[in-house]
Amino acid sequence: MYRRILLTHDGSELADQAVTHAGALAKATGAEVVVLQIVDSVSQIIAQMAPVSMEPMSAGPATVDIAEESVSSQHQEADQNLAAVRATLEAAGAPKVTVVVAEGRPQDAIVEAAEQLGCDLVVMATHGRSGLGRVLLGSVADHVVRNTANAAVLLIRPSEPDAKRD
């Protein structure tokens, strides 16, 4: 049924809940699991650090150095997180696990990875927000569902009975 499953993970406990589902599906279907974690890019960090103004500003060397250091640190954290996720999936019986760290906006990076890696299923956790919470905070899951052309998308909602859904 599935040959390659893209599992998104951001290091959170919520994302850990999707690991269980991806592992079970991989074991049952013999699919490879590609675990994707997205970190900020240097340009995103520089944009966040820049003051809001009408005139374009260039980033100074100190700003670029800080941004590059932050991206490097995020890559290291992602590598550690993905090693743990890989171990969990392998223990659950997933036949093949690959890890990938990408830079950029999560919603775009997930859609792009699913397409470029030839994934036929995307598994991701979602906060399950609706209404105003979704409008104000946006929804990575909504973007992925609407823009992933060649893969099914399995959204895992929080399993705690008292999980907040705005």
C-alpha cells in the first residue's frame, strides 16, 4: 500500500504521537519512513531580527554570524532529535528509516519534501485548532493537506482527553 512515508517531527511531545502511527504503518506495509525536521534558514532569522521599516536594510556581518550560529545550533538539536526518533521507529519494526533536516518554512518544506522524495503518505501531528485559533496562528497541516498533490496525508491529533482545541 505505502512505499515511502514522510513523517514530520519538530521535537515536541505532540510530534512523538505521530511516530507511533508511522511506525505501525511502516511495519504493516514494509514502507520506508523518511523523518523530516525543519529548521530556520539564515534569511528567516535575519528577517526576524530586522526592525520593521519601509526602507530595505542589509544585514551586517554580526547579524549574519548570529543567524548562521543559530541555524547551526538548530541543526545539531535536530540531529539529536532525529536519532532518537529513528531508534524508536526501528524498535517498532520499521524496515528502513532515513532522516532529513531541511531549512525553511515548515509548510513549504513538507510539501516540497513529499514531492521530491516520492512519498505516498505524509504523517504529521496537528494541534487540531479550529476557528479563531487557526485563523490567528495559521495551520501548517491545512497547507500540507491542500498542497500535497501525490500523497495522502494522515493528521494525528493530540491524544490527551483534556487537549485544548481553540
